[in-house]
Amino acid sequence: MTTFLLRRAATAVILMLAVVLVTFLVFYAVPALGGRTTDQLAAQFASRDPSPDQLLLIKHRLGLDQPLYVQFWDYLKALVVGMDLPPGSGAAHCSAPCLGYSWRLHDSVMSLILDRLPVTVSIAIGAAVLWLVLGVASGAVAAMAPGGLADRAIRVVALLGVCLPVVFIGPLARSQLAWLFPSVSYYSFLHNPFIWADHLVLPWVTLALGYFALYTRLTRSGMIEALSGQFIRTAQAKGLPGRRVLWQALRTTFPTVATVFAMDLGLLLGGAVLAEKIYGLHGIGDLAQNGVDGQDLPVVLGVTLFAGLFIVVANFVVDAAYAVLDPRIRLD
């Protein structure tokens, strides 16, 4: 098992480096290939009519006056040991892992992300628990009697979840359920878990409905296939209790559900952008949106890189969980 985890850890490190490289090239090399000059990029961080001296200073602060490979090396080094701002001056320091510095907001991108992280994590955890528990439970109920009334009703609800986007569900839930959940805001979990949950129910429902449909279908199809398998018939022939048989069938769906769950957690930022905007919550999604609107390149780059690395880490955790749930995978 140790060898398996070491291989997966090495793969995760390589993927992280690839994510850093690709993200950096998309934000710095691609605009240059499209004809965008460093002066045009630096002008976004200046006043309306910057002087040549102002542009030179901004390019120096952003490192745009260096060759592309030097910029990438400095960015990679900043992730590990941090960097001085401006480079080499010692006037300010961005501690590792440094994702850049926002000259518009006058703060390191990592600090901005950490300030918004509790809001996004609260939305993500609540929505994920909601769609995972309800989706797996509904899929299992539907699989026990395929074609029955419960199965049809659950599939109709799942179909609605797939068809209705967040931009439709959010305003609808906010207008129709405001009497039940009048306050939607972020409240610290450590201060009062009940108020924390009560204030975030609507964002959870908004994000969870679409994912709920996917997990319902995954669990239902996996359990129907498992219940028709030879090992289930053997277990029934040996007199294994019905609950044990259903549990064994449900366990066969765990690897598939875990894989999709890890990817969905990493990609939840896209849905969080919409949910945070709909409900006026200031999380990482809202930070990314403001960075795009304000053309704050370090913020957009940092949030994108943070989301990409989160996906890599989530997949490594799932691989480790696989090794515990299914020992056969360790032999792959």
C-alpha cells in the first residue's frame, strides 16, 4: 500500500507542476501570442493615462520586464519560498505559498483567498453532504424496485435537477422560500453551528439539486447492475439477510461515486460563483468574478491555480481512499 500511495503522490506532484505551467502560460504567453504587449497589460494597473515611467515601474513590479522563462521561474519559486515586493527590494514580502500580489487590492492573492475561503468551503461542504447523502439514498431506494412508483418519482425529480440551472433555481428558491429561510449570509461555524447552517440552506439547495440528480442515477444504475450479479445471487442463496445483500450491492457503487465526488468538489467553484452572486455571499467565486471584472490578472491567475491544485489534491485523497476500500487496486 505504501508503494501505491508513493506512486500516486509522485503523480500528484507532477500534475501540480503541469497545472502551474499551463495556468501560467494561459495567462501570460497566450495574450502575447495574440498581440497583446506588456505595456497594454501594465496599463490595466495604472491610471487612465499612465506615463512611460509609470508603465516601467508597474512592469517591474509585476515582473513583466523579464523574459517569460524568468517570470515562470520566479512564480514557481514564489510558491515555495515566497517573494519580495517589488522583486529584490525587501519593501514587502509575500509569504509562501505566494500566488501573486494584487496591486489593485494592495494585498497578496493568498491572503485574499484565505479571507474568502471559509464562505466557499461552507457552501461547498454543506451542498456536497446534501447531494451525496440524498443522491445515494434516493438511488438506492429507486434501485430496490426498478420501474415502481418510488423509482419513477425519484427519476422525475432527478430529471428536473439536471434540466434546471443554478441561475434559475437560485432566484426561484430565494423568492419562494424566503419566508422559511429569511436570512442568507455567512455566519462562523465556530460561533454557532445552527445559525451557520440555517443561513446557508438556500445556497446548499441551489447547488445540490443538479448534483443530486447525477448521484441518484449513478447509484441507481450501479446497484441495479450489482443486484443482478452472480455474487449477489450467491449471497441470497446462502441466506444472507436482505439488508446485508443491499449493503454489498451499494458498496459496489462507492468507487464510481467517490471518483465523481472528488471531481465535483474541485469543480464546485464554478457553481459557487453563481450561488455567491445570487445570494450576495463574498467567497472565492465572488473574488474571481471581481478579479475578472476589474482585470486584476494576479487575482484571476491565483484563484484559477488554487482551484486546479485543489482538484489534484482531491483526486489524490480519493486514490488513497480507494486503496482502503478496495485492496485489489493496490496491485494496479
